[in-house]
Amino acid sequence: MATGAQVELTNDSDPVVDQQDLAHSAGANGATTVAGKYVGKEHKWARPPSSRWNHEHLYQTLPIAGAIGLTWLFNTVYGPTFYPWLNAHYTPFEINCWWTLALTSGFYWAVGLVFMALDMVPFLHARVAQYKLQPRKITWSEYAQVCGIVARNQLCVNLPLTAASAYFMPRPTDLPLPGLGWTAVVYVVCLGFEEAGFYLVHRAVHSKRLYAKVHKMHHRFSAPVAFASTYCTVAEHLSSNLLPIVLGVGLINAHWSLTIMFFCSLELGTLATHSDYNIPGLSDALQHDWHHYSFTENFGPTGVIDEWLGTNSNYKVWLGELQRRDKDTPGWYTRARMELAQKTQ
Ligand SMILES: [Zn+2]
Ligand SMILES: [Zn+2]
């Protein structure tokens, strides 16, 4: 290696549940820094440069711009006829409850199944393998467990919370429809609520008092899959995944169409960031994947508060280390993977 650094490979298998406690209490999963310099062992996380292309800021704004643009386009082209029809056939409660559940849950399963196909169908997996962050592969049996918990959470949390919101805090479902400017404002304000709410709850559930009871389940997979985004306890799903969204759209009095837009765009984001693929044009998966890998950094969904409070220092140092190795010794990760494969054979 041109830098003189030795490629040290650990044949660490993915941490099992008990090891997660160790990593959680110890700090990070081997990622340590001294005066901002990476001094940890070789990681399995973030392999080729192609898995980091999607880290560019331009790519990260595409899903947000797409959600805002498509919603505004639908409301402009179809809205004037669709919403009078909708309100003539369904009550505001039915639209806010059943239509919301059908659209948001249907979208979540549809996108999650696409990611599942990328994981489990070899022909499809080969197309996106270059964007995979960690080498671990999930089994069908683990997928069945994950999907069972996802369905349980939708039934036990999404259903009653959506019904309660539809009854006590229904979103407007009729004309006039919001314009492009207000659609963007609602998105940004609700994203602010989501960032603050999720970060606060997520840091709280990483405390010693709450971790085992509330959050440990979500950290079962150090290399997660898309559906693992809602593989969590009922308490976590309610407090960190849903309440910040419901509060945001309620307090800003978002039109129902914008509530659906925001919810689905967050679903797309969390599915992508848990998928273990960092596919260009989707949300940047590096940040949250690192959280699952290291346990103790990158608590927020956007990274703004992590940057502000400095809860991303090891992550940034490791990214810098990867870039340095890319520059100094192109192809280092290929040799590292080969050595790891030999060690684990
Ligand atoms: Zn997660
Ligand atoms: Zn966590």
C-alpha cells in the first residue's frame, strides 16, 4: 500500500444481539479516532467508491424535489377533478383513515418488496451489487421474521394512530389545493419536525435505561435491509417513527395530499437508508447504515443535528479514510475483500 498502512482484516461476523450490547456500551464498532485520525481496524462497511457516489449533495436532494414536484403535478393536472370525486364518495374520516392507510402502507410494501427482490434475486442483485455497503446477506427466514414485525407494527400502531388522527385532527381533503410554494414549505417544515423529533427520541432510546427495552430490537441487523426500517418495538415505532410526522403535518395544517406526499417520501427514504444499498438518486444510505454498523453515531434522519452536535465524528473520519485510500491505493477494497474471504473460508 502506497501509504505504508497495513490492511488489517478482522473476520468478524456480524454482531449478534449480545455483542451489540457490548458495542453499544463500549462506544463504536471498532471505529476509533485519535485527534481526528482514523486508527481503527479494517471495516466491512462502505466498500467500493461506487457505494459512496450517492453521498454527493445533488443526489440527496433528488428524492425531495421528486416528491414535491410529483405532488404538485398531480394536484395541478388531476386535482380539480379527483378531489371533488373523492369528497363526493367518501367522508373526511374515511379519506383520512382508510385512504391514508391504503396509500401509505401499500407504498411501503411495494417499495420494500422491490428492495427484497434486489436482495434475493441473483440477477437483480448483480445489477446493484456495486452499491452494497456491507457484505452480509439476509436469509429468507430472517426476512419472514422482519415482515411479521412490520405487519404487526402497521396493525397495532399505524392503524389506531391513523384512525385517531382522522377523528381528532383530520387534514383538509377538498379544494382549493396547495400550490408549489406551499407544498415546498410544508415539506421543509415537516422535515424539520421529523429531524428534531426523531433525533431526540433516538438519542433517548440509546440511553442505558431505555436501549434494551425499546431500541435493541431495531439494532438486531448491523447490516440492515429495507423492511428492517420498521423492525422495532411498538413503543419505538409510535414515538420515533410516527409521532414526529403526525405532529408536523397537524401543526402546519397540511392538506391531506401533502400529508400523503410527506409520509410516502419518508417511507421511501427510510427504506432506502436501511436497504444497505446506496443507489444514486435515492436517499443517502451511508449515514444511517453507519449508525447500524457502529451503534453510537448518526442519530438523526438528515444529519443536520448530528453535524451541529458533533455526533458524527467517527463517521466523518472513516469516510475521509476511505477517500484517502481510494486516492492513494485504487482498488484497495478489492484486495481487502479477497483477504477477508480467505480468512473466513
Ligand atoms: Zn435504523
Ligand atoms: Zn439506534
